[in-house]
Amino acid sequence: MRLYYMTPLKTAFERILPEWRMKLSTFDTVNDPFELLGATQGDPVQKRVLKILRDHWTGRLGMICLAPTWKSPLMWAHYADGHKGVCLGIDVVEEDKIKKVFYASDRLEGLFDAAKPNAGATHATLLQVLTTKYKQWEYEEEHRVFAALDDRDPLTGHHYVDFDDKVVLREVIVGARCKKPVGEFAKVIRATGNALRPITIIKARAAFETFTMTRQKRVTPITVRPTGLKR
């Protein structure tokens, strides 16, 4: 499944592409203070269970937050430095690992009950805790890929997921206001020698007829191919 990741230019050009990896977000560092708190906390049992889960997952579970399209101008504005950044198109091969976020108008009730086995904690209820956000975030159409926070990079202090045959980089969309030409991104990708599939680099612009972003046809796309792959 092809999904998209918005990021500032500096992060993509100096970190993600040269290092061939993406930093995992943690629940205590993302921009929503209600992460893992999508359920009501008036009930003492539910409040206690939510605290246990939040404390547990914050230190053990990270995620990559992705969207199903790169054409939203609002997403570019919020996550790609006001259209000066880039968007990465990524194929997530193991689609069962993709979890779609559910957007709710009200906090969830009745997830946990002391009278139930394990206080009502099932795979379904735990997934609800992990993927429920307030409805005002709905424009993001967020999809999450979770990963364990295993090895921390000793230099940066962060956790990462490498691009590989399960998480495959396939596109680089350069923001409409990004000053760096598409050829510079091609150079960085070629220098790594890590491409497993063809990677297409294009330039974005505002569409003429709709409130969406589209490809700037005046800028010729560049495709970086794996070494030895026939054209």
C-alpha cells in the first residue's frame, strides 16, 4: 500500500535520505496531547488502565504517521514547512501492520470494566486506545505503522526504521515552495546506492481547477533506479 510522509526539507535532505531511515515518533512527543487518552477517565478503573497503558507504550512503542495522499495543501502547510519541504511516497508491503486512525467526536466510554476478564482489555479495545483521535484531526486521514522501540541510536537518542523490502521508498515529491531542485534529491539517493525499487522524484504545484496539489509538469521527473535494473 502506498502511503505518504510529509517532512521539512532539512530533515529529508540531511537525515532521512542520506541515512536511509525514518525516525519513529513516540506518544509523548507528537503534537496531540490526547494521544492514548481517547477514552473518558471519569471511571477510576478506566483511568487506571489508561495510565498503565500510556506509561507502558510511551517507552516501548513508536510509530510512523502516514497519509493516503500527498495532494492535501493543509498537510503540506502543517507538516512540510509550509510547502517548503518534501513528501515521501512509501510502499508498506505488510499491509496488516497498517492501522487506520479512528476519529471520534466524543471520548470513548466503557472500554474497561473491573468485572470483565483483564478489565476488558482485548485486542480490539487496545487497538482503539492506540488509534483514536479527536474528530478535528480527521483531515489528516492518518494511517499508523507501529514498531517496537528496540535499539536507540547512541548519537541522536532516537529510534528508527530503515527503508528495506518491507518499507520501500518509491517517491519524493518536492514541495511547491521548496528551493532545492529535483536533481539534488536524485544525487543524494544515488549516493546511498540503497534503492531497491525505482524512485521517482517530482515537483509539486497548486492545481489550477481544484484546491489540491498536483505535479508541476514544467519540471521533468527524475527516476532513480536500482543498480543493474534495466530501463
